[in-house]
Amino acid sequence: MREIESHRCFGGTQLVVEHHSHTLGCDMRVAVFLPEGYAHAPVLYFLSGLTCSEQNAIQKSGAQRWCAEHGIVLVCPDTSPRGEGVADSPDYDLGQGAGFYLTATQAPWSAHFRMDAYVTTELVERIAAYTDSSARGITGHSMGGMGAIRLALANPGLYRSVSAFSPILQPLDVPWGHKAFAAYLGEDRDAWAAHDPASLVAGASERLPILVDQGDADSFLATQLHSERFLAACRAADHPVEYRLQPGYDHSYYFVSTFIGDHVAHHARYLR
Amino acid sequence: MREIESHRCFGGTQLVVEHHSHTLGCDMRVAVFLPEGYAHAPVLYFLSGLTCSEQNAIQKSGAQRWCAEHGIVLVCPDTSPRGEGVADSPDYDLGQGAGFYLTATQAPWSAHFRMDAYVTTELVERIAAYTDSSARGITGHSMGGMGAIRLALANPGLYRSVSAFSPILQPLDVPWGHKAFAAYLGEDRDAWAAHDPASLVAGASERLPILVDQGDADSFLATQLHSERFLAACRAADHPVEYRLQPGYDHSYYFVSTFIGDHVAHHARYLR
């Protein structure tokens, strides 16, 4: 893990490290915030959204303040494999920067796009270099909010807590999901359903409480982020979810930064 | 004032507005954070550093959280005049993005570079559209930290509080100051001294307490930001200054965000 950046921040250290990922077959950067006395600290993963990298959350969310307060390591991976040898598209919502936290089965994406395995296995192993804690939470924004909920539901026992900002809660029902699933997974709708939080919650073997914040002035809310089927699935499965529709807030990190303190506190309740 | 951005943020609103500046002779953007119930709220100006625009502080400092808590309007201007008709240089430390908060007397800069008058007069008038308070504080980072201290010392009665992160405290003594002053002000060293915080503090007619944070791991500290002559001038003039050398911190917004809460609280003591 080569250190690219190191900044003292809220009494801890904000690192950006680079490593070769054997899962993805390319070099990856990941941002790691280490609070003071981190050797046994639990870990919160933050998955970012479309067009983002490992930089957005560490520069804009303000999460370090709260992670320092609660003694939590914050890990912010990039959103997709990267580099010249990695497939890409001119569209912002497909290819590099848009990995959708899944394992692609279709060419050309299947050569590198395995962000779910990268986050749930390789990164977990790599973060063991910093802390020996196995207490993990996961959160994220937009595409990454979807990723957080899906990875938590699909990997029982791996995370103790989950939350999301502005998540794509029903990718089966919206243009972002249709486009990504068709490209990465092909036309097999059963494969799509395995990546759909609303579908997964129906069969969840554990009842991890989910905290979700959406902004009611989010310009993507009506077209990409609607939540009725997900919330109905939670009710039907008696799966605990706290869904908060925040009046006036949009899709930006101004929204994330406003409520990130609540989310870190939510995770701290389960992680400490 | 044309609205370019509007985001709900910490119960208030983060605006970016654009207007034609009669002082600078070009269009300018300025970021304004309005906390809830801002009609009579005091105002804190944040002057950014070299290469920055009105965006850096609002995206990265986390100041809105504290301004919301203390009920303070936050105003973040751009760092220089901008646009095709405005003089520029290929160097990051001269021209657009590097206005040094002064009135240039030398061609080609004298046509537009009047950032001191823009901040102390035109912006003050424009911000009266949001709040009727005349309670003002000023802070800033790096070049903007220098600007904050200089504008406070040079305009007695205009600001009630002043602070700075990583300021260029002795521009007379460092390469950034030499280059900017020679280009903008010419070779008249008396004109340079009028822009030097250490020189100004000796003749200050009011005793505005100054809070300064520097990071001792700031790579610019030894070459551009040293403070001995400034602190000696404060001692000689019995001018109140709290100078904090923060161990391990660098020049980045990770440093600013860590201590911005202290700074907003410092200003709130004098502004509320």
C-alpha cells in the first residue's frame, strides 16, 4: 500500500493509499481515515456515487470529525476499476467511475469490474493492516448508498450496521439501474434481482437496521431514487428501516455533510 | 445577484451568486451561506488562498455547520477578478486566482485588481441584501489569511473580529509577497509595507484580538509563512494575538476543517 497523501485531520490521519488490486486487476486508490488510537477501532466503509473517486467523501462529507469523535476508521474506496487497460464508456453512468459495486458478467466489463468482491473481501483484508477489529459498518451516497445496502444484505455477518444517503433503492425500476444491469449483467432479469435492495430485503437472513436519508428537493428523487417498493418490502419482511425524507435537501454533499454526523452515530451504536 | 447554486445545508442555504462588480469591472461569483433566520445575523467573511475560488471553503472547510450553530452568515468571495478581459499570468501565484486582496497600481493589473475595495466596500453593500447586521468578522486561509489580517488592521471599525489559517504573515519577507508586490505595486517599498500585517500592527488604532492557526508540518511554513517579525510586532504594540502552532498539521483544508469550529466560535464571541 503506497502512501499517496497523508494529512493530519481532527487529531487523526487522512491517508490516500494506492495498491495493485488482485481482484480488479488494476491499481486502485483508497482513502483511509485513522482516528487517534486506531489499532482496535471498528471500520466504516463509505461507498461513493456516480463520477466520484476516493476523494469526494474525504474532501466534502466532513465525516472525519465524527469518526474521530467515535473512534472509527473510515474507508472510502474508488467507485470502479481504473486505468488505460480498463473498459470505459463516454457516459458518466457507465464504466470507470460507475462500477455499481457488482461483478460484471458481460464483455468488456467482466475483465475488471468486480467492485463487490473488492469491497467485501480484498479491502477488508487490506484494512486489517490498520486495525484488528472485525466490527464493520457500511454507508454510501447515491449509487454507493445502493451498494452499501446491497452488500450488507447480500453478505450476512460481514457488517454490523448499514445506512445510505440518497440511495438508488430500486435499481430494477429506474434508468440508471436498467442501463448498468443490461451492460454489466446482460438481459437475465434474475441476475438483476440479485442486485436489487428491495428484492434482497425480502430474503434477508439477518435484521440489520437500515438508516436512509433522502432529500425531498433531490432532482433525481422522482426518476432514479424512488423508494416505495423498497419500503413496502421492508414492511412485508418486518425489516427495520428508518427512512427520513429531509425537506429542502438535494443530492449534493451539502446534504451528506448535514446528516453524516447522524449516520456515524448510528453506526457507532452498533460498532463500539 | 444571479443565483448560480442553491443547496439546503445544515438547516440553512448555501448560495453561489454571480454579479457584475463595478469595483473590479468584471463578473464575479461569491458564495453566501445563510443560516436559518438570517435577517439580522452577523457576517463572517472567509478569504481563500492562491489558486482558489469561491468554491473551496464552502466545499471543504465544513464552516457551515458552525455558522448554522452560531447563526452567522458566511461570505466566501473569489480570490481575484476573472474572465477573458482580465490580465493573467501562467504562474499559479500571480494573476487570476492570486489577487492578494490589494489594489494594483501597475499595468496590466491595475485595470481590474482591486480586491481589497471589492471585499471591504462592494461586498459589504451587496451582503446588506441578506442581513441588516453591521457586525462583521473576517478570516481566511494562506494568502486569504494575510488578506483577513491586513483588511482588518487597515480598516478600523469595519470588522469586530479577525482570525487566520496558515497566513502569509510577513509578505515583505517571503517569495510569494515579493513576487506579488513587485508585479502589482511596483518597486516602491513603502507601498509594500502598507500591505504587510507586521508593519500594520505597529500602527493599529484598535486592538482587535487576532487568532492564528499554523500547522507545524505545513511545507510552506519555513519559506512563505514564517511569523517571528509579526509576533514581535504584536508584542511590541501590545496587540492581542493568540498564535497556535498545531503539531502535525499541513496547509490543506484537512487542517482548516479541523479548527474552523474554534475560529467560528472566536468570531461569534465578538459578533453576537
